[in-house]
Amino acid sequence: MKRRIRIGYAGYHRNWEQLLEQIGVDWIRLEPGKPVSVQDYSCVITDRELNRTEFSNLDTYLNNGGALLDTTGQVCGGTIQGRSLSIIKPGSINSLFAHIAEIPVYGEAILHSSAGLLEGTVWLDSSPGKNCAFCGLPVSRLWQEYNTTHRTFGYSAGARTAERTSSLQSNPYFEVTLTLLKVLHDRSGIPFVHKWWQPDTNKDTATLRVDSDYSDLSEIRSVSEAATESGLPLTWFFHTEHHEPYLSNIIQTLPAHDEIALHCYSHQEYSTEEQYRSDIKRGIRTLNQSGVNPSGYAAPYGHWSEPLAASLRDLPFSYTSEFSYDFDSLPSVPASSGILQLPVHPVSIGSFRRFKADSSDIQDYFRKTVRLMRLKHQPLHLYHHPLDGTPDQWENLLSLLKTKNHRWITYSQWYNWWKRRSEIFIASFFDVKTGCLEISGTGEPAIPVAIQKDGKIHISDSKDPAVYLDELTFRPYIASELKQLIHEQQTAPGFSWFERTKDQILTRLWRNRT
């Protein structure tokens, strides 16, 4: 029997759809009442109330060997209840989700009475012939709120710091969803196939962004020259008011492979849509006068707010990047702005200045972070300020980043590739009897496709429409080293209430200075 590897989604929430887009799986929204066959759907996600006909159709689908991820509890059975949770720790280093440091909730989640995973929010049916799972995490709240948290970053040894970030980082939800879909496909005896989320099969995508806050021409040149020597392109986000007298001189000194984007005109957080729009338009005009039409924007202090999002809807940007919207995650589109968000790691060299960290500890933090993102198979997005740290610390970071493991690109290049990926629709069919996998629609040139089975992965950029699984080389998807680094994050010392409060007050005063 030939089966299509496609997700049927019984729901209407754009957050679930956006998670499926990030993963890159072939999916379609199910029509109410339409029969569901195992030949056409490898898994179904239910995210709304089902009528009697739909319930009967899914029951038949499951009995015929289909797979189901239930988010409501009405199909998989058992008792469910809501409970307020703060942060979920996945548990032991040998658990199914040991590759996730923590899952932020900060609100209500749905618990299953028989669930033993993720504090009761995830359940896997162990009964024979029932390939069913439950997930009660609040996916519907992702990317919808403007809440932030003062989050600690660090490992069990070495430097630690804190930054204001989005409360609900999306990547843990992505990882939980991906893990459950892989498990359900494994139990069905078929591979899980999806578009890869990076342009290369053997290199990780990486960007290096520089926010020019209050720096002078010599400091910008120093940062630029060191990066050029290392062969790393930079994406500059300019604080145009501060550089206005000599902005053209700065732009002329930057190498052609760098990109110029807008940070702001005045480096401030505003409270109204009109203030943001006025500031941003003034910043755009200033760059235009120097011959630059910026494609991107990053708000001061990484601050994402409802007034900012509303102001961006009328502005000519391809992308924005604010870590109080999301961070260390794949791109997504906020409904409030309609502009693609390119998440960045929220910690820079300057983040450690308030906590008086040693240079060696800072270097060790970034070494582990770079390694962590590679082991997670995620793109690496770092940022810097010319005023941060010392030239030696910047050069040490560049030496750490100059490896053959990464493909360094600008933000616009990353945006262009992600946009192309989003426009490509793959279709894959697996012959259960012969083990032959057919994949079509990868585009020209082809984007990489990931084939996952039994905890292992093969990433292919082959144009051959048919491959046999036993002829492919698979490698483990989750390495033991990744679990160890996650464990170091989970056991890192936090800050005392006094230290945390003091840092929050001081950073608030700094951001609101005139």
C-alpha cells in the first residue's frame, strides 16, 4: 500500500498552521464531515469540536492504522482538566523530551488524567492498535501576546546573565510538536518527511547582526574590519539620529557583502503607534538620504509591543527582529504586523557587563551556545553592539564563529530563502511494502528535505524522485551531547530575588533615560 505523508488539520487556529509551516510538513485543513483515509493522511491533528460524523470518520481512520494528535481530549479519551502552570521541565536526561530545556506556559494548559509526560500535558496511548497522542500545551497563545519575562541565560558553570524576552518562546512548542509527529509516524511504520529549515544539508545557517547604538565611526570601523578579516558578513541596524552627521561616511566604509537595515531614529521605546511610526519614518528618510532603502527593522532593546506592531503594518519592511516577540526560533509572521519576524539570540557580549563576567566565561558561554544550536539542528543568530566589551572579546567571538560548520548570510538573504521555502509545496508517498519513498515539488534548485525514522534523520537535496530507505544513510537526530548541554542549562544557578529585582530596575532606568 502506498501512503501519502501528509497531515490533516481539523482546526482553524493559525498558530497550529504556523507550527506546521515551520516544520515544513505537507498539510491540509480537513473539510468537516469529509472521510479521512490512511492512504491520504499519515496523521491527523484535531484542534476543534468534532461533530458525530467527523468523530466516526476518525474512529474508522484510527482502526485502519491512522495516527492522531488530539489537542482537545474528545477523541483520545480520558479525563482532561485545565491547570495554571508556569514553566514545564521535561524531566530526566533519558526522557522523550530531554532535548528541550524548558517549556514556558505562564497560564493555563490542559492536562490528561493518564498523562505522565510534561506534567500531564502530553499523553501517548500504549494500547495495541491505537496510534494516538494528546497535547494540551497552549499553542493557541503563541505569538499572540506581548508579555515579557526577565529570563536567565547560562550554563551550570561559567557566566550567566539575564535579558527581557518574550514569555512564550515558540521553539519548545515546535520541538514538542515535531517529536510527537515523529513518534506517531514511527508507530505507523512510515517515515516522517518535511522540508528542511535550512538551505544546506551539512551546514547551519548563521547570521551576525550589529545594532549600532550610540557608537562612533571608529568603533563601527573596528567592528567591521575584524568581521571582514574573518570573512563574516554583517547586517547593520543603524541608530540613525546618533550617526546622522557622518552616516554617509559609515556606509561608504562598509564592505559590499554587508547589509544595512534600520534600528531607529531615536533610541527609545514609545507608548503609541503614532510615535513609533514617526520615529521609524524619520529613520527611513535618513537612510534614504544616504542611498539606502532598508529591508529590515529591529526595535530598540528588542522591545515588541502592540503600538509597534500596529505601526509596522504600513511600513515597507520585508522583515523585523525583536526578541521580546520570539527568540532562538524559526521565522514566523505576527498577525498584528503581517511582517516576517527573524528571531535572534537575545544575549550579546554586552549582556554580561552588568554581571561583571570574565572574558573567558563569556567566550565559554558563546562556545556552548553555538554548539547547542548546531546540536539542535537550528540556525544560529547572534548580535553585537560596537560599544560592547573590548575589541579582544569581539575578535575572540569572531574566531569562535569562523568555522566550516556554518553558512554565514545576511538577514535579507535569510528572509529571501525562507520566503522561497514557504512558497514550495512538497508531496511525498511511501510504499509500505517496498520501502520506496517518492518526493516531488522540492523546487528548482531543490530545497533540502528531511527524512526522519526511528529517531534518526537523513537530509537530502537529491532530485531523484524515488529513493529506498534501506539505501539511505541515517544518523541520530538527538545526540547525547545535546542532552548534556540541556542539562547544564537546567541546572545553571539562577539569580536571587534581590539580584533579579536590582537588574530589572537598573535596566528599566537605562532604557527610559533621556
